Amino acid sequence: MIENKRMTWSDGLAPIFKGSRTFELSPNVNGSTDFIMEERFQGLIFAVVKNRLPDFRPIFEQYADDLKREAERVAKYPQHQEYFAWPHAEAIMM
């Protein structure tokens, strides 16, 4: 994890199956921020089932839209940032 920039969730048992999802924030010169989410699978089981997996793009797009909406909502109230903080986020990211 790179604080305020990148976080990766990973699980599985290589070489059988391993999946990872990386979330990245990339600031732009205009003050906006790009959100990048990438998911990777690997392993023997993945090789067998990869053609049967659904298209995750709609789910990822909904997740990104929801995150954007929440970030914009929270940004309207900078004086209350501590109220919007997730006290459990550190535990989730470890």
C-alpha cells in the first residue's frame, strides 16, 4: 500500500488460483484525480474458467461512479472530513 495513492487486495493460493485488485489515485494538473482499478487473476484454475467468467466492466464502472459521487459529496464539507473518515479502513487495507 502506498498511502493516499495505491492499495492492492490479494488472495488465493498460487499456483492454483490467485486474484488481486489494485486501486490507484492519480492526480491531474487541473486538480482532479483519476481513479484506476485493475483486477488480475492467475493460476491453473483461472486457465480453466476464464472463458466462463462474466464481464466485470459494468460492476467496476458502477463502483467508480459511486466512489466519485461520494468523494464529491464529502469534498463539499472540508470542515467535517473527520466525520467522513472510515475508522476501520486501515484494518481493511492490511
